[in-house]
Amino acid sequence: MEWKSIAKQIRDNDLVLHGNRIGIVRDEKKDTIKYGSLELVRHDSFTAMPLTGHIVVFGNEYDGALELGMSVSFNKYNAIQFELDLDEDSQPITIDVLHAKDIYLSWPED
């Protein structure tokens, strides 16, 4: 499910994220890493590569410069995963919630 529809479902269900936190839907896991003209297979124990995703919800105390839908990178050890069952007709959605200061990089939506 794309981030826009997830953000809309969160809004429609009146879910409130508390504090200076951000909710992120992870991008699909990439098992390969592009390195110049080479494509390397990422081993499961490889932890140096941060995760990426899209912002789908902000906490009620967030007042920073990030915007809904921005792509961000973060470390899985700073995030807590929540499984949300927002729609009876679809699969539960997993979002990562972390403190706003734990975002490493951000860039506009692709």
C-alpha cells in the first residue's frame, strides 16, 4: 500500500501520535546495494545501511521542518514498530515510530 493512502487512513481513523515523534512507513527492503557498476547482495547481518521510508504521521508536539510524504533515512534500533489494523478489508499496516531527532536525512518525495 502506498504511503499516501496509509496517511489518509491514519487521519480518517483519528489516530494521534503523541510527543515530538514521527511515524514512517518503510520502503521495501532492498536485498542488493548498487556500488558503481556493481550490484552487491546484502547479507541479513549487514546493519550499516540505514532504513528508508516515507513520513505518514506527525506527533502532536512536532514543530519541525519535515513534511508529510518526505523520504527519510533512519536506524531500526531507534524505532518502535506498531501494527495498525486501520481497515477491516485489508492487511494490517506496520509503521515505525521514532523521535524526530532520530531522522538522519530527508529529501522530497520521489
